[in-house]
Amino acid sequence: MQKKELNIAVIGAGLTGLTTAYYLQKFGFQVQVFEKDNRAGGVIKTHQKNGFVYESGPNTGSMSQEEAAELFEDLAADCTLEYANQAAKARWIWLGNKWHEMHMGGFKSLTTPLFSWHDKLRMLGEPWRKKGNNPNETVADMVRRRMGKTFLRNAVDPFLSGVYAGDPEQLVTRFALPKLYALEQNYGSFIRGGIQKHRERKNGKPTKANRQVFSVENGLENLINALVKNIGSENIRLACKNLEVKQSNEFHFSVNSESFTHVISTVGSHALRSLFPFLPKAKLGAIEKMNYAKITQVILGFNNWEGIPIQSFGGLVPSAENRDVLGILLPGSFLKNRAPKNGALLSVFLGGVKKPEFFEYSKQEIEQIVKKEVGEMMGLKQFKPDLLELFRYKYAIPQYSFESEQKLQAISDLETEFKGLTLAGNMRDGIGMADRIKQGRIIANNFFTTYS
Ligand SMILES: Cc1cc2nc3c(=O)[nH]c(=O)nc-3n(C[C@H](O)[C@H](O)[C@H](O)COP(=O)(O)OP(=O)(O)OC[C@H]3O[C@@H](n4cnc5c(N)ncnc54)[C@H](O)[C@@H]3O)c2cc1C
């Protein structure tokens, strides 16, 4: 089949779908994006109100993939990448009624109360500890085995709350933290692997994946707007309610009565059954077993901040501390023009897989929790925010848990059985924004190499 004979439908206009469509089009393919909502962007959305610029959904990403840096280069005329201010790079962990700065290396990591002396000493032996051989080992088991219980309790558990709103006892390292898994498998140790990787980076080809925290000037939605502008809004169909993809003989698929040779889905696993009624239920069942963390997000804006000093990225809370928030991010401290001078912007996350019931709480109940938690943890004598907004996500973050292998097998089987179908999105290949961009780019690259 020639490139010009191809007609590709992308379902979902979130970051994955838009990146895929952008590169496919750049490589000369005909693409139509179908989106059920009346706007593009998926969970990425920027809001402006009373002098605050704030995000619902993700606030920042990590520049962990070259493809993400390249997308920003490609879109430089239409949106401006912003890196987090290094002056506010401190990351806090809540322990015993106060925040402690996290240090992973150097003298301060020896004196930190976050880890026991036993585990600090045990860490010295990490490079010589035996390599694990269970491919389905959870993050919790792996960290206990290599680093010790307090590293799990006060570093990895809150880190996974921040990234997955998840539970280290349920997340399987090979799927949830593939880079960490590879460090042990390839180098035998996190420390040895980390050092070796650092050397390789220093001596090898410079990488654009600098692992810095990124956003976009005036909000992440400007990345979405730039993608939409370049794809052309005439190629993005919004408000496509109750979309159904059908198989047709002459062409492979029909979407909204239009014919397509290929369909690329970027929707969540829960949306597949109604979208693709022809897919076998048993295979879909294996994909649908994956759980999603439900997240409630509260944005707080203060015109005049009177709490503790907030020159920080924000803080995460170990589950063992039994607080009602997962973490508090401080975008007003590390991004430009997000809050009035002397003010503060906080993004508070609640719920996750450990407290799914929060999703059902009323706005008043959530406000009471936030008032108590933020008041106490951020040292506010009185809780009088000038901005309070609440957002809820039923399918916020997919959990790469024990069913991951079967899920990926089912996806691969379906793609083999139904030629021209790609099942993508964050149900596989990583949940971070940089992972989403990478996946979209790889899909487009594969089309290019196959059909050019
Ligand atoms: C609260 C929250 C905080 C996060 N924080 C971070 C963070 O700090 N850093 C980070 O890197 N990542 C973060 N993430 C994860 C990251 O934002 C997502 O993984 C990524 O944006 C998902 O993009 P996507 O395009 O794959 O999916 P989505 O954004 O979900 O887009 C999918 C699109 O498909 C559409 N759709 C669904 N069903 C249909 C259908 N039947 N027909 C047509 N269209 C359909 C949806 O409406 C949506 O627009 C966060 C996510 C959430 C929810």
C-alpha cells in the first residue's frame, strides 16, 4: 500500500492522539482526529482566574524522553517550553508533623531523619546485593530487598503517590518503573547502574532528555493549542459523542461513516468496549482488568501568602503518615506568572488507589479536609484562599500492576488479528507526558518506515 492510499483515524485528542496526528501529518499521511469532548487536550487544561494561572490535570512533566524535547523544538514558533526554577527545586517529604527536604546523595543524605541508620548503612552494600530474578516483582518488594524499609516508607511510597497516586505493593517494577528495573537487570545495582549511566551520558552523544521539570509558558494548554494549530482544526472533529468504529470490507474501518485504512486509539481501557464493539470480549476483558487511580485535585490561590516559606517544588506524604492528602505541589513557586507577587498557588492531590472513597465525597467534605490538612501542613493560622477550585478524575492514572503482562499480550493479539488497528494511549508505555509524546512519535515513525 502506498502512503497516499492510507487514511488514518486517530481517536482521542489528548496529548497522545495530538502528538501522533502531528507527526503522521508531518510525514505526509492523511489524518483525522476524533474527540468526544468539545475541546482538545484530554486531561491537560489551563485556567486563568483572578491573577492565577493554574492547571487541572498535570502541572509539569519530566524531560525524560528525547522525543518530548524534540516536539518542543518542532513547535517552538507556537509555544515556549518553560523549565522549573532551580531556586525552588527542594522536594519535601512529610514526616512526624513537619516537612523534610529530600536529599539523595551527599552529606545531607547521611543526616536526614527520613531513613534509619540501619538502612543508610545497608545502602552501602547495595552495589553488591544479588540481582532479583522475579520479573513480576512489585516496587515495594524490590525496594525492601535492595534498599530497606525506610527507603520504601519515606521515599518510594510518596514518590509513587506523586506519580501514580498508586501503591508500591501493587505496582510491578518492570512495567511501572521500567528504567529502574533495567538498572538492576543491566548493571546489577541501582547505584552502580546510576554511576555507569551518568558516565555514559557524559562521554556519549549529548541527550536532549535532560530530565528537568518542564511546563509551558502561561500553561500546558499552549502545547495543546500549538499542536491543534499545526494539525489544523479542520482535521480534528470535536464533540463526537457515542463514537463507534466499525469494520468494513472494502476499507478496513469506518468511523462516523467515513472510511479509514487505519485506526489508532488513544482512549483509556474503559472506553474501548463501546468504541470497538467488534473486538472479542475475552481479549478486552484482559485489558479492562487494569485499575485506574481516582484523583481529586484542589487548586488553592492566595493573594498574600502567610504560611511557611514556600521556595520549593512541593511536598509528598508517605502513606504511613496517615494524612488525607497525597501531596501539595507549589507551581506558583517554580513557574513564572502563576500567582500574584507575594501570593501562592497550591495544587493539592487527594485520593489515589489507597483512598478511592474520596472521589465520592461532596465538595464541602473535600474543602473541610483540605482546610485541615493544608492549614496544618503549610502553617496557615487562618485558611482563607482567594481561589479554590476542585477537579475530579475517575480514570486519572492507570496502574501497571500484576495484570500488565496479560494486558499487553491482549493488545498485541488484537493488533495482529485486526490489521490496521493500533491500541495506544497511557494504558501502555508510560503515563508521564514525555512518555505520551514518545509513544505518539514512535507510532508515526513506524508508519513512516513501513509506508515510505
Ligand atoms: C490529575 C492528573 C495529574 C497528572 N499529573 C501528571 C504530572 O504531573 N506529570 C505527568 O507527566 N503526567 C501527569 N499526568 C498524566 C498525564 O497527564 C496523562 O498520562 C496524559 O496527559 C494522558 O494523555 P492521553 O492523550 O494519553 O490521554 P487523555 O488526556 O485522557 O486523552 C484521551 C482523549 O480521548 C478522548 N476519548 C475518550 N473516549 C473517547 C471516545 N469514545 N471517542 C472519542 N474520544 C474519546 C478523551 O475525551 C480525551 O480527550 C496526570 C494525569 C492526571 C489525570
